[in-house]
Amino acid sequence: MSRELRCRRARNRCCPGSHIERPTASHVRRLAAGHSPVLLMMQTTLVGGARAMTVVSPLPHAMRPVISGRVGNIEVIPLPGVMGAEIRGLDLRRLDDHSFRILHRAYLDHLLVLLRGQQLRDGDMVAVARRFGEFELPPVTAEQVAHRGTHPEITVVSNVRVNDAPIGELGDGEVIWHSDYSFREIIAGMRMLHALEVPPAGEGANTEFRNMYATYDALPDVLKRRIHGATIKHDTAYDTNRRLRRGALPVADPRLGDGPDHPIVSTHPDTGCNSLFLGRRPRHYVNGCTLDESEALLDALWAHATQPRFGFAHAWRQGDVVLWDNRCTIHRRGAFNPAARRIMHATQVKGHKPFAAADAASRPPHPRACLHGNG
């Protein structure tokens, strides 16, 4: 089946007439009641009259509409473009099972969820994140050692200094495009940021995101064939600030460095859809290539993946909480005015070891990979 036809079918399921389809009332009631998303997919398929299909993943998103609209007091509002949804009417301090099912469904459907006006303590963040899985503790840094609070699961991201010492990580410089913890065998899953203090509008410090389902789906077929089955060695020596990690030794040739091998085409364990998985650009290496071939291929993939049409830049407000699926997204932050205070608290849970399904080349696209002209 051609990419155009696969994408048209996914688009018809999620966005007829360029609008995202709302699940039926009975569909939403069953979702809120905790029924299996697989069961919902099968029922949707039968109602739509589609041919029977073999279920090849626990949550085949391409076979059902993405969640949007009102579910009780909670409203899910898809953001324009190919990713993201704002959720209104949900206080994360009072997250019950019903609300979490809606939040988790929106997270898988839209890759990123924004909640405004949240007033969370670190314990509240920990309680929310724990529902998504096992915590992924960050690498130890000098800033963390100096300012670790009562919750080691929380990382402070800040440019603020007290007594001439930073209270958090990453400062005010650029943070390059990356997926969190791609330098580990088990990458990060859900990532969560809470904005406590942010610079005034126009001072920078926005966070950009890209939908890696969409970047994969929009690749030319010849390039897709080239990267299926290929792996990247993900460098462990340097962080996203281009600093050498504690205990790491610099290596000039990326072929000789340490790091796990991850497939370039990664199949999501929950949605069953493919995305590009690139990690970071510097010092990575495509296994089996000459160094020049690897550099050229990585340059081409990154130039493609970071195009603005595949995502958006989030302008932070105080009280914002953004949580996103690190397994199918990349993000970056530009440098900003060092005189502007920025304090964010972050946490994350473990994801999985990236893999490519045996039938990866024939998998349908994620519904939000096909919106607004991406197919």
C-alpha cells in the first residue's frame, strides 16, 4: 500500500475535513470506564465495516479516532498542526483513575499534553509521574548534588544562581535537539516539566518539539528503505549542553566511542506505529557506514526531522505543565536572556529499549502524523 493511501486512511479516521474526529459518546464512556483500547479498536472497526485485521500491537492507534472534545468536566483540545493537545478542567493534584485514563489516552494520541495554571509541589509531580511507570533517575551532576531536595525524582532546570552557585541544570544556553536518555539501553518514556518561573514574553526560553511519527512518515520511500534495519550508536560521553559527562573520556572518532545501538526506525510499544529515533546529532554514528556516509545520512535525517512543519514551539507561562512522550518526539530549547529568571522542575519515567517490529515497513502511520498536509 502506498504511503499516500495509508496516510489518507489514517487521516480519514482522525480528521475528516481537516478536523480531528471526536470519539462517539459510547466510545468515550467505555474509555472512561476503563475498557481496553484494543476492545474499542475492534468495536470501531466493526461499526465502520472495515475488514477484520490481526491485532499486532496492544494499542493500534491508526485504527481508531484520536481523543478530543469534552469528557465530563475535562476537555481535550488538539493543538494546531501535527502534535499536542491542551487539557482543561483537570487539576493534577486531584488525579483519580478516571482522569488519568483520559490524560494517558491524550498523551498517546497527541504525543504531548499541556495543562495551564497548575500549582504543583514536587510530591504532586511525583504522584502524577508514578502513574506512568517506573522513575528514571537522571545522571548525577554537581548541581543535583548541591540542591537535591526531598524528592530525588525531581530535577531542577534553571539559570538562577544563589551565592554564585547554580540552583539547577542547563543554565541559559542552547539545549540542542535530542530525545532524553537515548544514550542508555532503556530510554526515557514520559517526560514532565512544570514552569515555576519563566522569562517575560519575548525573552526566549521557548521549548520546541517535533513529532517523529510525522517525520518518519514524510520521508521519501527510497530513504525509508535505506534506514529500515539500520542502527545508530548513541554517544554516551557528552550531554545536550555538549559537556563531557562525569567519568567519560573524549573520543574523536564516533565509531570508537561507547554507547548503545538503537534502530533508526523505532516501533512504539503502545501505539504500534513507527517513528524516527535519532537521539542527538553530535558524535553519533550509523553502524556499518563509512564515517563520511554516516555523517551525510545523519545530516539528511536531522535536516528533515527538525523542519517546523513537524511540530511547534511552546511559549511557557507560569503554572504550565507539559508532559510528552519521549519515545516518539524530540525537543530543544534556544538560548535566552541570562538576566531573565527561569525555574522549571522536571521528572521522567523509564520507557523501553527501542526496537523495530518485524513488519515495521508495512505499519500504518500514527493518525497525527498525517494532519495538515503531511501526506
